[in-house]
Amino acid sequence: MLGWEFFRNKIIVLDFKNQRILVYNELPDVTEYLKTKITLYDNSILLIPVQVVLQGKTLEDTVRIDTGFNGYVEFGIKHVEKQEIDTINAYYGKSTTSAGLLPGFTIPVDTIKIGNLYVANQNMRISFSNFVGGLLGTKAMENFSVILDLINYDLYLKN
């Protein structure tokens, strides 16, 4: 697996429909895309704001773009506790990660907002770990055409 540093100063197109990754030196036509600023943290972590509506309550955080995470969105348990989310119908399980098996649960959400675009009727994972922020995985991103501008650090999304 390649880290984001490998693609520094490049434009990455994640073409989920055709199962390919395209690499460019210049930004392709993005007139039909919506742009969200990416924050580069610690020289290798790409962060963006994400909002999840769950049981009529809004959970927000800055999450890592993680193409190795085959889920939708993952937040830490602090969000569920803070918003008093009902987890009685959540599915409990463990995820295999680079840190080993991590316990958590999956719960249906109303919407996931990435930038100014929404995805409805998805799931999110709540981790029992105490990590700061969360993760944005490929299940959420595959609903869009995705362009990662790793020159100017912008995320472009199109339905």
C-alpha cells in the first residue's frame, strides 16, 4: 500500500466505477465538481470535515481520508456518548486494522455530508478507541467521482 507522500504534488482521480486510479500532473476539468479544502496533518494525513445525521442528531468531526478503510465513516465513541445516540439496534463487531482487532459497532445513519454533497441511507462505524477524529472510507467515497488535488490540497467531488 502506498502512502499519500508518494503522490505529493500530483492529482489523483479515484475512479470507483471503472476500478482504477489515475495520476495527473495538472488538474483536469473540475467545473462540475464541488471543492472542499483538505488539511495536511503531520505531512502525511489528509483531513476533511464530515457531518453525519443520525437519529435526528448531528455529529461533526474532521476525519482522515483513508482509502484502506472499506467502510463509510468512522467516529470515536465520544460522539455517541455526547449526543446520547440510541445503540440498541446497532451491530457489534470487530474490525481488522493495522493496530489489530478493534471493537466497535455499526449503525445506520440518515445522511453523511462530505463538503457540500450528501449520501443518504448509509452506515457508520463507531469505534471504542479514543483516537481523535475519525475516518472516511471508500464506501462513502465510491458514491462520487473523486479528485484529490495533492498540489493545492483540495478534494473535488461530483455525484
